[in-house]
Amino acid sequence: MAGVVRGGQRYELRGGESVLDGLIRHGVPVSSSCRAGHCRSCLLRAENPPEEAQSGLKQTLRERGHFLACLCVPTADLILIDDDASLHTRAEIIARRVLAPDIVRLWLRPEQPLDFVPGQFVTLQRDDGLTRSYSLASLPREGWLELHIRRVAGGQMSRWLHDEVEIGTEVTLAGPFGDCYYARGRPTQPLLLAGVGTGLAPLYGIVRDALEHGHDGPVTLWQAALRPDRLYYEEELRSLTSRWPNLTYRACTREGHAARPDVVIGSLPEVMLGDLSDCAAIRAFLCGDPTLVHQLKKRLFLAGVPLGEIHADAFVPSSSPATRQ
Amino acid sequence: MSDTLFDRLGGEPAMQAAVEGFYRRMLADDRVSEFFDDVDMDRQMAKQKAFLTFVCGGPVRYTGLDMRTAHAPLLSRGLNDGHVDVVIEHLAGTLRDLGVAEAHIAEVGALAESVRADVLGR
């Protein structure tokens, strides 16, 4: 009989019993609601879950082993992946650079190389326990981990990272986490990426990952900020467009006078949507402020972008220790 | 021996294709779109797909309690018969787009009607 392995413990399943029913029978708490594969409450992760248990999930979730426990009747032992038990790695802060009035870049060197996919995030824990999550902007080949930190008004971690922390300080990283990344397989598909504020960070990794792995469809990267002085990485992004002819870089700010002639002033959703064609073919990546990300996701979907092709990473501000930022 | 509409439309892949159109209609309709604000869109679409599968006679069953529980929070936000009418209207529109005959659209409407009382907590 197949079983489910969770946290080192094996739970035997009865013949034909789903992972959900089996775990609950063993007294393991698993969220559930419809128990019929529709509500996604019972979403778990495992190594190689059966395909039919991944019905309806987007490619990135399937690749990362997400599955619906209520639909999963494994024929061999299924090993669950528990994000809470992820590896912790010590890392040294090796560099800090101011990118914009409210944004600094940190480079960290982890004790051991982190096995991550561009677009994922880590949680950074200070030695007193203060913890926040940040997206990785770097690529695995670069050898350092790059984070873009926005100064949050009253924010403990961002104040520490902006103003106080000394180069050479060690922190503890957990992760990587997250499913917002470039899944391979359709290199001619138009890509649309939009980063609001430090939402650019994961996209800087994702866009280079896509291009370096042969994506040759049209790629449009939108960078958005409140005002032109908050835009950053202009030189880096221009250098990318020189290197990759299929990459277009556009910038949009809500307010202000454009010191740069290429910056469009206006509401990002309006500006982006005005520019779109062939929506049904697009794969989109949206990162940053949750309200704007959600608004963009909805507008893009309504314009015809398939929902499963919209990868959104909303930077939810922390209200408790380990929340996305 | 009758196939269900679900079978004749092409089963699960057809529902996957149809639900995007159905969900877009709901999101774009001011009469009901407020109920979809601030929801996880991927989860919401999964639920819509289940509902579409159900009304097309596919392998989804709802108990009255399921429908009551799921919609109870919306009652306090003013969910009423008018909203249910809009959903049925958009179901019909979605199926028309798929080329489904009016007689079958009426059957689907009837199945949708059968959950009205539970949805509205009567």
C-alpha cells in the first residue's frame, strides 16, 4: 500500500484513499473544503505527484510539485515537501549600494550556494529573530544573492538594512520560496513583465533568465514607480536592451515631470493596456505593490491574457515576522 | 443512452476553455463584479469551472449545504435574486459562444436554477 511521507513520518494509505482523506484519518491537519478538486484549499507540495492530482494548476505550480490532496491517490510513496522546514543558510552582507532615494541594493554571500530559480524569494532573519522576505534579483551563476530593499516608513528591517547594518554582518536566510519564475518550453511566446518599485527585483532575474535560456519572442519589461526619481537601474536595463534585441524596456510613473523622455506619466494599467496586442498569446509577470498587481492581473485577464499565464507576486507588507515584503 | 452536455462539449478540457470566457463576463459586469473584488483569481476560476461543470451535467456534485456555506458571507453583502439572474445570463452567453443549442442552454439554466434557493440561503 502506498503511503505519504511528511516530516520524516510515513502515513499508510488505504487502497484508493486520497492523500487528503488519509492524512486526516491519521490526524494530520490539512485544510480542505470541497474535497473535489475545485477550491484549492488542500494544495500541497511533493516530489513527483501524480499528474491527475495537478489538474487545472498552472505550469509553474505543476513543475514545483504542487498538487491537490483530495485528487491524489498515489501508487507509490509520496514524499511531501514542507516549506516550513526549508534549509537555513548563513549569509554575509558583502555590499550595499543606494539605487534610489528609498531603495538600496544588498549583495549577500551565502555559506553554501543557494539552489534557486530566478524570481523566487528568501526570508532574511537578523540574529535577534527579526525576519522579512525579499525577492532575489540575481541569477544563480552570479555567485552572490542580490536583494532590493525599499525603505518602509517605520519599518524595522528596512531601517536596519538601509542605515545601520555593517558590511560583513551575517544573517540567516531561509528558502528559496515562491512559484513566480520563468518556466521553460515556449521560447517564442510574447512576455510582458511589470515591476512596481522593488517589484523590479525578481523581474530583473526572470527577464535575464528567460533571455539567457534562449527566449526569442518579444519581451517587454515595464518599470513603474511613483515618481521619476524613484526609477532605478536605468543603466543596467538599457544595457540589457542593447544585448537582447527582442527586449523592450518601458518606464511609467504616476506623477512628475519626466526628466527622461522615455518615461510615460500616467496610471500603469491604462498605459500598459493601451500598448497591448495579441493578448491571448501573452505570458505576464507582475510584481510589487499588491493593489496595483491585483489590478493589473484583472485588467490583463479581461483583455484576454489567459489566467494561467499570469504570474503575480504581490509584495504584501509585513504585519507579522515572516511575511512577504 | 444520452451523453451529458459536458460529454458532448468535450469534457474537462472544454470546461477549462469555457470558464475563462464565463469568468471574464462576470468580472466585466458591474452588476456582480463587486463580489469578485479582492479574491484570489486563480482559486475563483477553479470554483467557476466546477460550477460550469456541474450545470453541464459533468462529474461535480454540490450539496445544498455546500452552496449555502459558500455563499453565506455574500448574503450580508447584499447577494440577491438579481445577482443569480446575472450568473444564469452569463452561463447562457458562454454556452451560446460555444455553439450550444438553445434547448440545451435551457437545460443548463434549469440546473443552475435548482441551486438558487440554497445560494440565497432560503
